[in-house]
Amino acid sequence: MSAASRGQRGDVLQVEGPLLSAEGVARFPFPPHGHIPNFAGAELAAARLLDIEPWKSATAIKVNPDSPQRPLRAQALRRGITVFVPTPRLRGCFKKLDPRRIPPDKIDRAEYAAADALPRHLGEEVLDRVEP
């Protein structure tokens, strides 16, 4: 990510966090600025995103480990989409969540892919690099 992109992202995060608080839709973790903020409606946003192209026909997606994107990880896995999650600060590169290896009753647990202790039996695989 370029310095300009990081600056633009930071500008957006500084504006949307207070706006979410003012509208009463901010969710934990608080305060909702300085990171990707969680918000009421994240579940609906995830479902809507996966109903539009190019995500609708995707077989694999990259989803950040932040809590607002937890519903997106779960929805994608339920739809059979492989999910790649970067580890914090990319220390371990990416985790691959393969929905074919995750029992349906364990998907809610697997959506917590940001956790370092995610059990391997939940279909998580640590990758050194991701093939294009």
C-alpha cells in the first residue's frame, strides 16, 4: 500500500468512526476510529456484497481479520468460497480457510480467523505466499 493510499484510508477512517458513533450504529471495539470500524448492519452488508459481481461468482476472496468483516468471512464460507485472511501485520502471511474442510457446524468458529490459535481441524492453513 502506498503512503498516499494509507493517508487516504486514514482520512476515511477518521471521518466514518465519529459518524457511526453519532448515528448510534457503532459496535465494539470502541472507539470506532483508527481501525476498520464495526457497525450495526455488518451482516446485511456482507450478504449484499456477496450478491453482486465480482464477489457473486468468486471462488476465493481475501477478507481482512477485523471484526466488522467477520460476517463476510462466515457468509463466504457458507457459500463455498475459499477465504484468505492476512495475519496481523502479515507476520504469518495469510491463512487459508477452505470451506470444503470446515464442517458446517464449525463455520461460525472458523469465521474468527484472526485468532492466532485457530485450530487446524477447522480448515485453516497458513500460507507463506498466495499464488495469483
